[in-house]
Amino acid sequence: MKKAVIETGSKQYLVAEGDEIKVELLKTDSKTAKFEPLLVIDGDSVLVGTPKLDKIAVSADILEANIQSDKVTSIRYKAKKRVHKTRGHRQHSSLIKIKKIS
């Protein structure tokens, strides 16, 4: 079984064919994405890039282009000082399915 380490959104993910992962928002209009792997594991052989492997590509289908995560709220409060601030944020992400490591 082939596995690869890909980098997207300043994060690295260990993926195999058929995996569905949630990554940082991909700003593209197409339904497919290609990644250059940093490392490929194929049985007993391991290929390590410097920093990426040029001849191998990981292709993926974008299942959902824009997903919003649950809201994260932060509260700033100082007792008896009239300081009360609430802030919320919803992170955007994409859901992809790894199609092929070749």
C-alpha cells in the first residue's frame, strides 16, 4: 500500500489512496487538485524528496470546496473595570479524497 506525505496550507498530512481528509481552504475552481509529495512509502522502499519529489504526483478530488468549522469564541473580561469583549471565528476548510499516488 502506497502512502505519501503532502503539504498544503503550511501543514503536512500522511495520506493513502482513498483517504478523505479536511485541509485548509483550497482556492481553486476545478474539482481536482495535484500535490507534490515530500515523502513516498511503497512497501519496503522509501523515497525522500529534497524538499519535494518532482516525478511523483498525488492527485485528489475536491468533494466539498468550502466547509465552515464550528464557531470558536474568545472572551475578554475584567471584573469591575467595564471591560467585556466577545469575538468569534469560523475557520474555512476543504474536504478532499485522495485518488491516486503515482
